[in-house]
Amino acid sequence: MKRNATAVWNGTGKDGKGTLSTQSGTLKDTQYSFKSRFEEGVGTNPEELVAAAHAGCFSMKLSFNISGENITPESIETKAIVDLNPEKGEIVGVHLEVKVKAEGLSQEKFDELVADAKANCPISKLLNAEITIEATLA
């Protein structure tokens, strides 16, 4: 299985602008720029997209883990915060904040399933950065 996205950039790194489009069409000529990446400009940026990908991937992996215990999660809400160090030009960390509602799941089992999802969702495996997590079972 392969997925793709396309970026088109015009101009210099600081003054130029670009668009992003995804195979699915969810993003189509979506604007990004230096301002949307490093300041507060209109549009998206690569780090925001990595955060969305990681939050989605982690949530789905955790859902599979919980379902493997014959428990259907009512909800899994994950916020991923990507920490970009502009001086180093690298993502130095990702912090996941997850809130789960899953009746019948013990705290001990929940902690085990969260750790597995953190270690084994494909986006976690892709990232070369420290991943921290704060997980709450409601």
C-alpha cells in the first residue's frame, strides 16, 4: 500500500509560498509558507501535518489494542504537539495527550496498551524524536 502527497513551492524559502495536495483530495492546493510555519500566517505547515498524522495513527493503533481486549472504546481523543527546533532544523520531540473512554478497561491494562500504541504505530516508528505521552482513562 502506498500513499502520496505533492508539494509545489515557488520563490525563496522566506518570501516564497507553496501548496500541498494529497492523493485523497482532502488537501488540494492547501497554502503553506514561511509565515504559516514559523510565525502565525494563514495556511498549514509540515509540522502540523505530522502532528495530525501522529495523532490519527496513534488513536487508531490504540483502538485496535483496546478492541483486542474485547472492549470497544467509546472515544479516543489524541492531541499531538510537535516540537520543531528551528535552529537545529529538526523535530526534537512529540508530546501526545490522549483521553480515552472505554468501559471495562483496567488502568494497568490501559497503560500497557498505550505504551504499545506509542511504540508501534507506524508514525511513531517513523519519527526520529523523543515521544512523550500523557494518557487519561475516563
